Amino acid sequence: MSEVELASFRGTDARRAMTSDTVSQATSLALTMYRLSSWLKSPRPYLMLIGFAGFLGFWYLAVEIWKLPRFAEMPGLTQVLTEWLSRDPTYGLSIFMEEYYLHIWVSTRRIAIAFFLATAIGVPLGLFLGWSKRFMQFVFPVFELLRPVPPLAWVPLAIVMFHGSETPVIFLTFLASFYATALNTMLGVESIDVSYVRAASCLGAKRWQVFRHIIVPGALPYIFTGLQISVGVAWFSLVAGEMVSGQYGLGYVINTSYTMVRYPTIIIGMVTLGIVGYVTSAAIRLLGDYMMQWRTRELALGGER
Amino acid sequence: MNVQPVPTSGFSPTPSLQAAAQAARKGGVRIVDVVKMYGVEGAGVLAVDHCTFDVPAGEITVVVGPSGCGKTTLLNAIAGFHSLSGGSIYLDDEMLCGPGRLKAEPGPDRIVVFQNGALFPWKTNIDNIAFGPLMQGLMTRAEAYEKARDMMADAGLRGIERNYPGEISSGVRRRVEIVRALMNDPKILLLDEPYRALDSLTKSVMHEALLEIFYKNRVTIFFITHDLEEAIFLGHRVVIMTTRPCRPKKILDIDIPHPRDYAVLTTKRFREFMDETAAAVHEEAIKAFAAGEMER
């Protein structure tokens, strides 16, 4: 019996040793879990809840109880919630309707395609802009001239250039995304301390080896900042594009609900956009943490989370 | 200011008795009449002005001068980061740069340890150390990592192989960087004020660690600093530079026997060297200040 006890004691000991080993190896997942648990122990989530409660409470009171001027026309909180959660929505859109998910899917798919293209073209372009002075000298001026043109100004051209309703929307979404990614990647390359490049050439690295081992990883923090911005502006111009052209999608929902006087559905579209947009941006942040563990660990040591 | 003459020091150092022994060693650098101008010819700034001195093979040569005097320019020319405007630099009697080839090619025979450290933060310590041989294609992955592990253990750096440079103290980072350089069996190490950012306690530990590495490897060291005490403590030879444009003002052979440790700092001989040179360094510092040279 005592032997059994001893064995089980050893078992726990071994398990404890294993746990500490896993912690010291600090994989991305372990780090995320650690952050989650420390986040739940901190006052932040509760402050966040109070913030939300305040916002929603004001909405409810201002529209439905006090009926303040300018707010009276708005759909109220309870009206939106009942509509959103209803099995038989008055205006046809709720979490129980297949169409709701179709809109989300169509928008997300457009974002995914546009974001993928913007990254696949923007990151290499930005890397070469930062890496080669010659390349930058003839590409960058054109780039800088096109960049301030808002995606909305491209709408007519996009419709003329691309047939159908799908490609123009993806093109508009791509544009905004692409500028953010390319520009940040370029800044990332420029931010790299020249000592790293010199050290690499001292250690015998050839030009392309410097590119692969110094330029690409050195620019990664800026690239991921760029991708976060990129996915944000992608949603921004997607909705603009969907309002102008296209069928399905959350921007389309908002626009048609407005013309057809389905006010609660507008809010449903807006809230859904907020949630889906947040999820995409969080996913990119997680991917960045995973790909830049050196940075995550450095920041964790500095007490930043 | 009258300077007490010391037999082993002088403006043109005579070949010492050790010269024959040193000839067998690698990494001697001869700097001959080097001139470096920045900017347009004629309207440029003269950074290095007809500078001539030797870095004997297998010894530590320390260059001391006020900040911004152009000593880093000299180091950059040896390393192959900058071109010369005139003169030539030889490594073991082979011309690195000079007439017809103004810029040397950077290479693993001359490795720089940078002022602010240049370990790649996105690579683990061992990946950093194995980087050189892997890039040059000299070793297989297994061989490179085997050697890196051995060298880290030798340097007392066991246990941090899988850590990133951002996770270790700045003093340890410098040691990792020196090991990364030594991995390539360089002829000469070029250290550009490597301990400038460290606190004085860490600095003293680093000095002894550097000497230990030197005694073990006998690699030629070219060390830049503005700290006179550091220079005399470490160097076989100390070259005191004038402020910009930089040129040797005084070359001293420090005859305090190696191996040295921190007890040297309190010896009479060390104080004599300090007294002899402090005035010269101070004079240049005042000139630099008057010329408005800024701390970079």
C-alpha cells in the first residue's frame, strides 16, 4: 500500500516536472493559455464588462425609455436583440436564418481572397522596395501617387474594368489592403539596424542569404503590424464596395436594409461586422505571435503582455 | 605638458624582441597613410588624416580617441563596410584595400563585434553562433551545431543555447557575440566599443572574460574605446588618436605582463601609464568639445 502511495506520489512529481518543462519551453499555445488565465485574474475583463454594460445601457435607456431626440428613430436594444435571436424574425435576418450565415460567408470569403492577394503581392513588393534603392526609386513615386486615392474613388473604374459583381468588390478590398501591407513591409526593411546586415556579411553571408536570414525576419514585426492594419481597412473598403455593387455580404445587408426600411437589420449587420472583423484581426495577431516567438518572449520578459 | 619618457613607448614603435614569435601568428594589420573624406571631394569632411600604425599579430591593440573622432571609420575600412579615400590597409601583408581597390570585401577573417551588439534577435543563441559556418557552407548542420555547442560550453554559456538573445543579459549577449565571431576562426577581431553600453561592474567582468578568451585563442584584437583605463588594462599597444581628423597622436606599448587581472589597476606601473596618457587624451577631448563634436 505504501508502495502504491509512493508510486502515485512519484507520478505526480513527474507530472509536475513535465509541466514546468512545458512552461519553460513556452510554446505559443501555452503562452496564450497563460495570458488567458492571467487576464481572467486581472481586473481587466470585469472593467470591460462594465464598459459594455454602460454602452448598452445607454442605448437601451436613450432609445426605449427616455426616447431622446435623434435617438427615437433608432431601433432599440431589445428590439434588435429579439430580432437577432428570433426563430421567426420580422425582417428576415437572425442567427437562425441560413441567409445570415450566407452573408457572413460571402463577406469573409471576399476578405480572405483580397487579403491573401494583398499579402502575396504586398509583402514581396515591400521587401524589394526596402531592399533595393534602385527598385524603390522608380516604383515608389508611382506608389505614393496612387496611395492617397481612396478605394471608393476606384469604384467606377473597378466596375468598368471587371465584369460581374464579385471581382470589383474584391478588387476594391484588395487595394486598401495592399497599400497598408506594402508600405509597412517597406518601413520594416528600413527599420532594420544596418549592423545586422553588416554582421551577416562579416560572417560570410551572400546577398540573397542576407535577404533570407536578415531582411525577411527583421521586417516581420512591421509586416505583422501592416497585416493588422491591412485586414482592418479591408473590411472598411469591403463594406463600401458591397454597398455599391455586389449581392450578398454584410455591407449589402446594411445598404438594402436601409432602402427597405428594416432598421433593426442594419444594426444586426453592423454588430456582426464588428465581431467578424475583431476575430480576423485577432487571428492575425495570434499568427504573428506564433511566427515571432523571439519577440513574444522578449516582450513577456519586459513585463508587457 | 611634459611627459615622462618611458622606454617602451614612443611615436614610432621599434620592433620588439617578440616580433619573430609574432610573425608566425595571423591577423597583423598594417595601416599605411590612410585618408578618409566624407562627402564631395574638396567640400567634404576629413575623418581620417594620413593615419599610419601597425596592429601586431597575436596582440591586443586598443585605439583610444574622443567620440566621433573617426576611429570607427578606420575599423569600418578594415572590415570592408567603408571605402578609403587614400592610403592602404594590409592584413598579413595582403592588401585589403588601397590603390585600385578602395573598399575591402567583408569576410569571416575579420569579424566585427558591434557597439550596440548585433546578435540576430530572431535567431536563438546557438543559431546565431552556427550562422557563420553555415552561410559559408563550410560545415554540415550537424557539424556546425556540434562545434557551436562545444564553444558555448567552453565559454561558460551552457544552458542558454535555445534562448533568444533578448532573454539574456547584455553582458552575456556580448560573450555570445564574441563566440559567434570565434566560430569562424577569424584572423582578427574588430571590437567597436563593445562595452560602452554596459555598467562598470559588468564591464570589469567582461574585460577579464575577453582576456581569458584572448589567452585561449590568441586571436589578434583591434579594440576601439574612449575609455583610457579600459585601453591600458587590455592593450599590448594603445594608440591615442587626435580628434577629427583622426591621426595617431601617441602610440604606447604597455609593458605590464600578461596574463593580467584586475589587480593590475592598482599597480604603480598602471598608474604611470594613466598619468602619462591622461593629459594627451584630455587635450584631445577639449579640442573635440571646442569643435562641437557631438556624442553620436
